[in-house]
Amino acid sequence: MPAEPAEPAEPAAETAIETRGLEPVPDDERTGRVHELVPTWVAANISVLLLTMGAGLVIFNKLNIWQVLVVAVAAPVVSYGLVGLISIAGKRGGAPGMALSRAVFGQRGNLFPGALIWVARWGWETINAVSGAYAVLTVLDLLFGVRSSTPLIVVTLLFFVGCTFVVSGLGINALRVCSTWSTYLFGAFSVLVLGYLLFTTDWSAVFGKPAGSSAMMIAGIGTIAAGGISWVPSGPDFTRYLPRTASSKGMVGATIGGAGVVVLPMVLMGAVMAVGTPDLASAQDPVSFIGELLPTWIAVPYLLIAVVGMLLINSMSMYSAGFTAQTLGIKVPRAAAVSVNALISLVFGFLLMVVATSFFGSFISFLTLLAVAFSAWIGVFGVDMLRRTGYDGPALLDTTRTSAYWYKGGFAWQAMTAWALALLVGLLFTEVDWFAGPLAGTWIGRNGLGWVAGIVTSGVLYAVLPRTTVVEPAADPAREPGAGRAPEDESAPAGSLSN
């Protein structure tokens, strides 16, 4: 088979529109600060779906308010703790997560988890596009009495996805600015909503609800955590501009804190709202109940700001999806790669809004499978990080046989074996509306821990399998010093930092 051409490096100059692609960020351009991660992960969670999910914990999982509190605290700590830990690879290698993944799975092997993660993003972006469109439709109904119709659904979807495409195409700088301002606005109106609920809620009904089962509480943690788990492979995308000396502990803390400050109150507010919306379980529209519970003067601006938040979530997802598409060999600039996901969001969003009969059931099933799909990659990549002190930048971009990350035929069989078996194990313990693994009735399955089984299986298998052998390429003056060095070598490449 003829050798594939190496990927050309894109222009690296940073302007208002980011032009950098998969190539690692040079040290002299790493001017980011750890505290900037806080608004990034706040913005990643500004979604009214958290209200819906909090309500689902009461309606579907039958939890009381104290159990919901446990879920709302544990879920972001677990999921965004993983995001923060994997994000450390971003400052080490200066490249997007799925580009760094080439060092683990091999240049060709990385195509398999990369393709699965890319497809999973389609579903996440579709869910957010649908939620954003529903929020716009609710505002139109509240202000002008305009009822939803198929043509209007198409228009709102086009508007939402179009705005998402523009922001994600601009790149990291635009995302930072939008994230900061949306954090302030959404935070202010969330406090207003919280104040309204404090004075209008029937608290005796809230605190009088009996406790649900422990299994449903653990499953609830997994459901809420699934959203954060979906960001794990993208973590390095938002830390690659941090200097190598950035605090690893600070990165993890900022990630958990940024997410938790939104997830905790939103899930609790959703649970409180569920007292007045018992029919949410059968609702096709997951957003309109907000307009029914809140006065118009609060509901309208709150939903509009939430639309901006969901737009940012999708922009961040599409931003990372552009990198993933490039790692799959799609030879277009990152901004152009984003357009593929935008088109898919339109098509799938239309089907979900017009054809599907239950949004919430489809959403929970998707979240469950999403967590399992990402878990197998997390275990392998995480264990590899423990063994590694740096990444070979030229080797990450070199997709030919000369790459230090070519391994055998382009595959690291140890990583591929652990990933594939863990994916299978996770599915064996998983049950959703339309699929049930043969082990879903066990303790692990009943507690919704298929994603945990996937992480543990992949991590343990990869740890006990023989270490990956790196074949050093022949000397090439075009390559930087240190290229081709074994990634497990305890002597890190020049400039790298062991954590």
C-alpha cells in the first residue's frame, strides 16, 4: 500500500478567526490562563436541559430532593473531574484531544474511536439544536402567541444551527468572549429564577416526597454525568493554549468548579419545578414547561439567554468535532469541517422534532449510550497519560509509515484490543428503551454503571497488556529534535513537563 502523504500544517497566526488546525501550539503562543477554563465550562452547561434532567430525577427516578442534591453534587465532580484530568494532556502536547489520541492508538487505529466519537457528537449537537429551537418556539408563543408548525420548526432550526456554525467557525477566541458574557447573564437570571421559586414553590410537597431506591440514585448520577463525560475527549482542545507550567490541580479544579456552579443549581431547580409539572414525562417539548411555571417577564429573557448558552454548547462541540473530522483524514480546514456537523444537526434535529414521539425517552437513551461510547476511550487514554511525559509533535501530524506513532501497520494493537473489548463490556451491562444487553439485569446494569464498567475494563486491560513498541524513524532533518522518541521514555522531550 502506498504511503499516505503527511498532513500539512495550517497557518498558525492567531487573529480574531482561529486558523490553527491539528498542529501543536508553539510554546511562545501559549498565553492562556487556567482561570479562563471556568467560564468555558460554565458555558458548556448553560442549557435548560439540565432543568429537564433535574425534573426527570423526580418523575422517572422517583428521587426526593435530598437524593437529587447528592446526584447534583456527585455528577459534575465525577464527570468533569475526568474532563479536567484528561485536559492535562492538552498542555503537555499542545494539540487537540483526538490528535493526541494518535499517539495512543496509532495513526490508523485512532480512526476507529475517532469515528465513533465523531458520530456521537452528531447526536449531542442534535439534542442541543432541538432544545434551542424549542426555546425559541416557546418565546415566540409567549410573546406573540405564535404556535409551532413544521415550517416554523425548520426556520428555528436553521437559525440556531446557522448561529452555531458562525461562532464555532471563528474559533477559540470567539468562544472565550461569548462564554464570559453568557456566564454573567445566565448567572444573573438564574439567581432571579431561584428567587422566584423560593417564594412560589409548595415546599411541603417538595420535602414531603418519599425517597427513591439507591439504584435509581446511582443511575441518576450516571445520567447527569453523561453530559460531562461526552466532553472528556475534547478537554485538551481547550487547554492546548495553556503554558506547560500551568497548574494541573488548578486545571482540574477550574473545570469541576465551572461545571458544578451551573449543574448543581440547575438540577435542583428542575427537581423543584417537577412538583408542578407531573406531565413532563410524556411531553414532546422539553422546554415549554418553563414558560408555564415562570411569569413571562422572567421566562422570556431567561429562555433567550439559555438559547445563547445552548448555542455556545453546540459551538464548543462543533469546534472539537472539526478537529475530530480532520483526524479522520478529511482534508479541509477546521472551520469547513464544522459544516458537516451543522448539516447533520439540521437533518437529525428535524426528525427528532417532527417524527419522534418522546423527546425525553430518546434523550435519556442517547445519554446512556453516549457515556458507554466514550468510556472505552477514556480508560485507555487515561492510563496512557500516566505512562507518558510528552508527545512528539511532528509524529502526531505525520500519517505515513515514518511516524513514530505508526506502530504495526498504523495500529497500536494493545490500545485497540482494550478499547474494543471495553466497548463490548459496557454495552453488555447497558439497557435503554430499544436495547438491552444480556447483563443489564445484574447489579451493575440495574445501577446504570455500564459506562463505569467500560472505563475500568479498558484501563485495566491496557495497563496489563505489553507496552507499545515505538519504531524510531530514520533521521530526517525536517523533523524537530526529539521526534521519534518513545512516548513512554522517562526522559521527556525538550520543554515537556512531568506532572
